[in-house]
Amino acid sequence: MPSRNDRLSQALRAVGDPSRLRILCELGLECRPVTDVIDATGLSQTNVSFHLRVLREGGFVRAERRGPFIYYCLSDPKLLRILHNLRDWLADRPTASTGKATARRNGVSGRRAPVRNRI
């Protein structure tokens, strides 16, 4: 049985691909046909289908048949909020190269504080 950290690692790998992340953000809160995803991302049909399969198998999106078309939707709308919160959090953080220089200028040591809370 995989641990919670194993599941989190697998999930991060699935959404960590730039194309898959772009697909998730383009879907937003709407269900969209594959052709819309192709147009929105600029990826090929084969590439979009591959990434949608990975996202579907990971539980991030679900497929709905509507007549002759298959629409893809986020499996849970909270996912979009999580991705936006992570993007905002990262935007507020210094990059590795600027963060070290800023810390040195501010007299902060390179040692890490003990971790008190775990996921």
C-alpha cells in the first residue's frame, strides 16, 4: 500500500509536466471537448490525448461522452484553486539564486530550521 508521500509524489509527477499543467489550467471549471483543448494549448491531437490519458488515470480529469464528442472536466474544482494557490505562492518566493544572495545580505545563515509540521 503506497504511503501518503508516495501518492503525493505520483500526483506531483503527473501534474509536473508543463503540457499537462497547461491542459489543467485551460480546462478551468468548464468541461471542454478535446478540440478545444488542442486549440487552447497549441499541442497536437496525439499529444493532448496522451496527456489527457495520464491525467485521467491519475484522477485529475474525468471524461464525459456527449453525443459523438468526449468532453474533459477537472475531477474536482478544488484542483484549480490548489494550482492557482501554488502558482501565487511560488510567485512570492525568491528564486534559488536570488534567495541565497538576499539571505546572505540579511545575515541569515544557510542552515535550515527544524521541520515542525509535516504533510
